[in-house]
Amino acid sequence: MHALKRFREALASYDRALAARPDDAGTLSNRGATLRELGRFEEAVASCECALALRPDNAEALLNRGVALSELKRFDDALASYDRALAARPDDTEALSNRGAALHELGRFEEAVASYDRALALQPDYSEAHSNRCSALNALKRFKEGFAMALIGTGDIR
């Protein structure tokens, strides 16, 4: 149901599954992602933290937790969550890109660019990372580099 964007139904399914198996870290993490999609960010964090109590290195729960924390504007906590996710899964391009976004929000633009660079080295066509990298470069007043990066991201280099 989650993949179909039927989040209320997905949440009900996860809750039924957890009634039968309350210690299923994967279901708790997926429930957290669904709660996040429903805009219930505090509950999403709590569900992910339950998953992490069971499996502290669950990269998906750490990633889901980080996204929910970012929505709550708790960027330091989100960054810590992304860093833990990357310790478990170093080549996770989504975690790298989201880490860059958290660093950007914290005004740590050079580090944000480095995080986006790592994501793009792994997945060169990651458009969100390209766009966010341009934004970080602009914040650093590296406009030419940001403009060139924007062209690379759109494939419009001549």
C-alpha cells in the first residue's frame, strides 16, 4: 500500500502486522516512513526509534528517522541519524544526499558539497543531489561552478 501511496491503508496494515509481531524492526521502520508521508513526524521518529532499539544498525530506520527529524527542523539530530545510516551502508546515495541537505540547513556548505559529491560519484544522474549541490555552491558564492553543475545536471552542456 505504501508504494501505491495509500498511506492510511499501509499504516493500518503495519499496525496489524505489529500486533502479531511487535518486535519486527523492518515493519516498525516502514511504519515510520508511512507516518512521515502522512505528516506525522513525531510519531514517525518514535516508530523508527523503536526499530532502532531492536536493531541499532538498521540503515533504513536510520534514514527514515533522519528524514522525519529534518521535517521537524532538528537538523543536528537528522545529521547524526544519516551518519549512523552511512556507517551501516556507506554507499547509500539517498543518505548522502539527505546528509548534504542537513549540513546545508546547518550552514555547513563545504561539507554539504562534499556529501553531494560522494552521492554523485556513486550515482551521477541523481538530479536532487545535483540541484542541492548547486544551491550549496551558490551559498558559497561559487556561482560559476554552480552554474556549470546545473548544466551537467540537466545534460545541457554545449
